Amino acid sequence: MGTSLSQVAKYALENPSSIREIMSVVADFRKHPEKYPRRLIYLGGGWPQDPPPEPLRKAFLQIAENKEEFRLAARYPPTRGDPDFLEALVIYEREIFGREVEEAELLSGIGSTDLAVALFFSILDPGDEVILTNPCYLNYTRQIEIVSRLGVSIKRWPTIKDGEFSPDLDELQGLITDKTKLILLVTPGNPDGQVFDEKIFEGVVETALDKNVFVAIDIAYRAFHYETGIPSYLSRPRRENEIWIATLSKELRVPGWRMGYLIAEPELIRAIETIQQAMTLCPAHPQQLAFVKMLSQEDIIRELRSFLLEETPKKYHKIASLVCDELDKVPHIRYLRPAGGFYVFFDVKEILEDSKTFVSQLLNDWQVALAPGVDFGMEGWVRLSFAPVVEDQELLVEGMERIRKFISSRLS
Ligand SMILES: Cc1ncc(COP(=O)(O)O)c(C=O)c1O
């Protein structure tokens, strides 16, 4: 079998997504809990477990209850998404996040994962170079390798040095060559929960403009800025080399609905659209229409604003602080205090250099699932996601206690 696979399939087999792999343990635990000595505490993936906003559920129900609407929702939408959905996104961006976008700059897809792949297909050729931060959301490395059939070179811009988030623009400039096509940022960051300040962010965009390079900004965690509020670069008009990668997965707690969108220049959107015609045909329709229905009510926009801009950051900040308080009790580790997002990234080198071994021993011995830092580009670190336990602090505290016990057993 191995001999008939493509080089890229062999690469994918050798580099599976550790988070998706851990998911199979979770699925197994759900089916056969009796096989495990304790309840599995899953702190591995970025899956919010708190419910989507109630008006979204109601809108979905209304569509399901109305035969005509249900029939329309069952049809293929256009490749870029239902036109009413694109219009609703313009309202959503403006009314919630204060950003003016035009419909021509928008394209929706089956989650931002799908759209990132289509974007890479649209702008990368063999021999091109891409700059990712280090650490960076693990799927981007795999996607670029797969899309380019291992033909694009990935350079890493280290943003964490000596345990601190300290991105250096000169260092980024030193990585750019005439082959550089794209710089990709995630803010707030996955796996580190760090947020680019205004000066560095605008510096990256300026540098890229100057060198004729695209900048893609993944804003999956935009509604999860804790204390600083949402930086103004997330609401100013799009600059010409910027591609914004947005998703409703986290903001609206609908990761299984697969709803993402891109904001980019219309010519690029058109190119991506034609690629999507071949790759996915179109996004899923019912959830787009539920979103449209929800946003068509003025009072619900107000409700959503409070859900996204007040309740969400407050709730997630509280849990992030709890994780940090618990980590303060653990000897021999150091962590990055998150400014946003779902994750706390911590350095376990003094306990075990090999992050995959750390994660698998913790899972085997104490049934707590984390994600290994090496997959994000940083060996000796591990990522804890508190999104799955945001509604269950007791479970989180128990998980932290098990991590502490595991570490003391390793040290003794
Ligand atoms: C930074 C980042 N971007 C994108 C995604 C995937 O988003 P989607 O559900 O829209 O495919 C994730 C998922 O964890 C993520 O962490």
C-alpha cells in the first residue's frame, strides 16, 4: 500500500495532526469509559463547549419548521455563499466589530480551514516562501505542505524568546526574500494566547506592503481579547495586501457547523472562488440562512454585541486566570500568561524535553489530554486548552491537580 501513495500522503501520514489524533482517544473514552481508570479530562483541542447564542438556535428552528424555508435551505448556495449571508456578514462586521467591509471582499466556506487551503492554492507556487510565526497554529504548516506538495519553503519567525512574547520586526525583515509570498499571523495566538500590539502589527503590514508580500491574519479568537479589548487594527479598513481569515466556530460556539469567511481584495476573492468551484462546490446552506435570520433583528444585534464583546471575554478571562493560578502552584514549569484566546502554553523542559512523551505519559497515567508544543514549532512546551471545560471549573481544577501529581511523580 505504502508504495502507491503520493509523497504528500506519506508526509501527511508521518505528520498527522496530534489534536485530531487525540480526538480518537476522546471518542473511544465516550464509547468505552470502563476501559479507563479515571474520567478523561480533555484539555487538548480548542472546542468551546458552552452553547451558541440562543437566537441562533431559534432561527435554526424557525427554518426547520417552515416547509418552504427548509426546502430553500436544502439547495446549493452559490460558491461564495448565499448572497443574503454575505450581506449579513457585512452587517455583522460593522455592527459588532466596527469594521467596514464590502460584499465583493467576502467569500464564505466550510470553516476557515477550508478557506485557508483555497487561499494557499490561490497564491502559492512551487519555490515560493511563506513566513509563519514560531510557535504557530499547527494546521498551517501541514496545509501549506500538502497544498504545495512539499514545494513551498516555510520559514519561522520566532515570537517567543526566553519565555516571553517578544516579536522583533528586524528579525522578520531578515527572513523576507524576493520569493516570500505570504506572512501569516494568528492573533490572539494559538497555541500561546498572545496578542500583537498595534506597533508590531502595523509594522508587519507595512513591511509586507513595502516588499509586495501578502499578510494573512487569522482572527479565530477575535472575540476573546481579555483585558485590552479588541485592538483597533481589527476594526480599521482592510489594507490592500491583507487577507483576513475569520471563523464563526469559536465566536458563536459553532465549530461543528463549519462557518468561516475570508475578507480580501475582490480579485483574489474571485480567484479563490473559482478554486472553490472545483474543491467544495459551495458551503453548507442551512446554517448560513439561520445566521441571516438571526441578524435580521435589530434587538438581537444588540444582544449579540453584549454576548461577543462583554460576556465572552469576561467568561474566558476568568477561566484563563484560574488556569494561571493553578499553574502557579506547579514547580519547574513556566507559562505565558495569555492575553486572549483559549490556551495556556507552558514550558515543561525541566520535567521532560520531549513534549509528545510528556503528553502521552500524562494521558496514559492520569487521563488528562494536552497538546504537544513540538507540533506548533516549540519542543519542550505543551498547550492546555481550557475551552472544553469553560462550563466546568471543578473538572478543570481536577485536571490541574492531576497535572501537578504527574509532574511531582516525574521529579521524584
Ligand atoms: C487559529 C485557528 N484558526 C483556524 C481554526 C479552525 O477554524 P475553523 O473551525 O473555522 O475551520 C482553528 C481551530 O482550532 C484555530 O485555532
